[in-house]
Amino acid sequence: MQGYERKDEVMRQMITILGPTASGKTPLAAALAAEVGGEIISADSRQVYRRMDIGTGKDLEDYRLVVDGSSTSGSKCGTQSAVDIPYHLIDICEPGTKYNLFQYQQDFMDAYNNIIGRGSTPILCGGTGLYIEAVLKGYQLSPVPQNPALRQQLEGKSLDELTQMLVALKAQNGSTMHNTTDVDSCQRAIRAIEIEEYNLHTPAPRRELPPIPSLIIGVDIEREARREKITRRLKARLEEGMIDEVRRLLDEGIPAEDLIYYGLEYKFVTEYLTGKLTYDEMFTRLEIAIHQFAKRQMTWFRGMERRGFKIHWIDAQEAMDVKVKQILELWQ
């Protein structure tokens, strides 16, 4: 692995790599980590779950690189070696559980402090904008208990009705949490309402987690290129066994409604396996949903810019060494 000389305290800050699905964030983060001696902290709300691999796009092979003897920092030694990039917050809980933002903040800080303590560079990488913003800004959160009475009151309402209620509560709270990226099912919307309702009536505790200074890199992929890559990748994942992956989870006894809660691939493949959709209906609806999801991700990231975050956008279709060099120049 090539070592990139860090000359001052500024260069010790975290690097954040964000972007929509299919933009190539993970390979870029891994290539950068190999260059600077970094470790990757995932910011993906679904990759935390074990055995949910194909549908969440873990692509763990991206974390194993063959590095030659030359680097963007200019050193040359003429040899090749395999590098396993350390990663964190992937495969940390069981399917069927409800991982949440509060837990993510705690787990992030544990990983971040451990990485800093080893003298490595933390690289936050993912597409879950709420998770990214929460740790960069140091959101003031507390664990929110379930409210059975509220859940009973909301049972049977449509997603549109729940979304309208959520929008009204967010306005009362002045909240930027829980946009449509995060509430694409009734279960998620009810949990979001539960959190906003709790925060409306419960005094917030003193903030314990500090904001994290970071160089923020956005991977910008042109819309048509993104759409083509999403479709190609979806076909590949179905061929690689994504349906069998979901079937195994159902066979383990995980309720279908819990898998539907996770959205996107798990929602539509579960509906296909339970007979609610034909294969063609599943593919078409899932493809549309992923395109819509990528669009909403970009809406969130643009919103981060309006909320004061400086995001340095780089072209996803540039060569990898060019992208890494651009980031290193910004990092200096």
C-alpha cells in the first residue's frame, strides 16, 4: 500500500464520499483508502444486515485491491500486492431487526475513534444522506421508544396520508429528518411519525456527539449513464441470485413484512415470492423504484449544500487515478 504523506493537522480530517446509487462510491473509497492508509466506514442503512448481500450491493470484493508500484503520490517500486481495505458498519446486525439512526451515530463514533486511535484516516462512504448528515453535523438524538397507542391510531392509513402527517410534524419540529428516501413504506412512515411526535413533546438531551470535520466529495454521474448502470446492475444481481437470497431469508422465518420494510430489492422481490407480483411486474417496478431512489438521494445531497455543507463534486466517469488525484489535491 502506498503511503500519502500527511503534512499537517488539516490533512488528518475525515474524508466523506457520497453519491447516488450506481455512482461508483465504494471502488473510489477503496482506491483512496489504499493511497492514504484509510479505513472505510459505511454509511448505508441496509448494509448493516448480515446475509443481505446482493440486494444491498455490498460488493465486498471492492475492498480487496491489487495495487501496483506507482501511485498518484508519485512513488514507484515496480511491484504488485493485494490490499484488503478495512471496513466498518457492514454485517453488524441480524435481518428482521430495526436498525436506526441513533444506533448508527453510536456505532459510527466507536468506529471513528478506533480508526483515529490507530493513526489511520477514516473515510465515510455511502448513499444514506440522513446517516451522513447526522454524523457530520452531530445530530442531537435520543433513543425513541415505540408508542403502541400511536401505532394503533395510525394502523390502516395509506402511505400518502402518513406522509402528509409526517410533513406537518416536521414543520412543527423544524426537522430535516425523514425525507421520502427514508419513508417509502407505511412501516417506515409510522416509525418516522413516532420519532417526530416524541421529539415534539420530549425535551431534547444535551448533545453528546460532536460534529465531525470532513472533506466531502460528491460523485456526480450523468443521469442517463446512471439509469443505464442501474438497469444493467439490477439484471446482473438477479442473475447472481438475489431472488434466492430473499427466499433464504424468508425460509429462515423472517416475516415478509420485515423484508418489505427494508424497501427496494427486498420489498419487490418479497412481493414476487409471495405471489403479489409476476416476475415482469417485479422487475419493472423495482427498476423504476431504484431510479426514483437515486433521484431522491441527489435531492438530499443538494439539500445538504443548501444547509451549509460544502460538497466537492467530481465526475464519476473519470479514470480512477484521476479521481483519486483530485481528492488528494483537495485534501491537502
